[in-house]
Amino acid sequence: MDLGIRGKTALLCAASKGLGKGCALALAREGVNLVITARGREALEATAAELSKYKTTIQFVVGDITTAEGREAALKACPSPDILVNNAGGPPPGDFRDWDRDAWIKALDANMIAPILMIRAVVDGMIARKFGRIVNITSGAVKSPIPELGLSNGARTGLTGFIAGLSRTTVRHNTTINNLLPGAFDTERLREVYPEGPTESDLAAIPLRRLGTPREIGDLVAFLCSDRAAYVTGTLITVDGGLTRGLV
Ligand code: NAP
């Protein structure tokens, strides 16, 4: 299927590794010009080099997307993207009794307010140009909260509620906003939350009996960002090998 986005420009936040990198690879394969961001230069350089085999323009920006400076740098390099993928590291696990106001503000800044501010910066240009695709990488925890990831559960559901409203106002201008909810993926983040790796019983809880791969996120994001997906907005798409039990 031709996704119809060859030559478009995408700004991919937090995309030197893991799920963000999976999205970068999938969009580059479709001929999309990319600006990718992350805090660490080394991995960004390596990923940009890997992406260079696709005949598109690849730029990278070093910066923390959860800060005003990081967002400014990303937007300076890519002020008018056709596609925006919002992503950032997830908050640490823990017990809510240990989290003070600052811990909550940090989580809200990273996983709720940063994506909203990125959308605010680019969405009106998308509306004016009559093409925009925004995908927020959130978490399966939005539908099926994980007790020890309370900061993530709280911040990401806040983002989801906001997007539910906004996405209905932009779609008539061919500008969609969707949320992708990963289950358990084989990335550094997973090893951060589960340093020993997933146990046999963790894997047994996943009907597919394995972790997901970043490519399995990337390909779906590429479709959501395609010309073909104009009728899809405001959705919460779970990609988890069947882990989340539920009808919606
Ligand atoms: P990952 O493999 O650790 O990769 C994270 C990427 O984001 C790296 O490129 C990292 O580079 C960059 N990054 C992190 N914080 C950043 C920041 N503040 N500003 C700019 N770039 C930043 O993680 P992942 O598994 O892809 O996870 C991505 C998101 O999906 C996280 O929010 C995670 O909580 C969520 N998620 C993951 C899973 C899973 O199973 N993996 C499941 C559900 C939800 P630098 O460190 O150099 O900045």
C-alpha cells in the first residue's frame, strides 16, 4: 500500500532508541524527511547514520523535549512538520507515598504538558496546510493502570483526556491526533522498569507470549501518519500482543 506521505516532513521526539527509533525507521522507509530528537548525541548520530540509507533528509537535534529549551531547539529545526510524533522517557516506578509535588510536576511536564505544548506549536500550521498527523506514544497503562507506575498512569491519562477533545476539532482540517498504547516492548525502558527482564509469568500473561519489537510500533505509526488514515482520530490504539483484557 502506498501510504502517500513521500516527501512529507516529520518531527519525531525522543527517537534515537526504542519505540521512537522504530517510528523513525518506518517513516524513513516511506520516504518521509525526518528531524529526530533525544538528549544524548551519540545514539542520535548512530541512528541518523542508520537512517541515511533511505533517500530522505535526516536531521537530528540534541535536547530534552520536556524542557522549554529542548522544544525550542526541536521546533527551530522543524517549525512546520506535517507529522509530529510525541514521545519522551517514562517516569520512574515507585510508591506514591514517596512522591512529592516536584515528582508529580516532573511527570506531568514530561508526559502530559510537553506533548500538549508541541501540539500547540504545530497544529495550526497543519490545519492551515490541510494536512497534519500527530501521534502520541503513551502506554497500555492508560487503559490498564500499572500500580507501581502511578506517575505514568496519572500524567498519561491527563494527556489522553485533553487529546480526546482536541482531536475532534482538528479532523475536519485533515489533521488527526491519535494515541498509541504500547504493552511490553523489548527496549531499554523495559529493562529500566524490570531490571531482571520479564519473568516467565510476565511473558505468559501476554497472549502472544513475547515482547513487542519497535518495528511493530513503527509500522502502525507510519499508517496512522499516512494519507490513508484521514478518518482515524482521537483513538487509543493498544499494541500489546493481546495483554489488555477489555472490549475498548
Ligand atoms: P527507550 O528505549 O529508553 O528510548 C527512549 C528514547 O527517548 C531514547 O532515544 C532517549 O534518548 C529518548 N528520550 C528519553 N527521554 C527524553 C527526553 N526527555 N527528551 C528527549 N529524548 C528523550 O524507551 P522506549 O521503550 O522506547 O519508551 C518510549 C516511551 O514509551 C516511554 O515514555 C515509555 O515509558 C513508553 N512505554 C514503553 C513501553 C515498553 O515496553 N518499552 C511500554 C509502555 C510505554 P536519550 O536518553 O538520549 O534522551
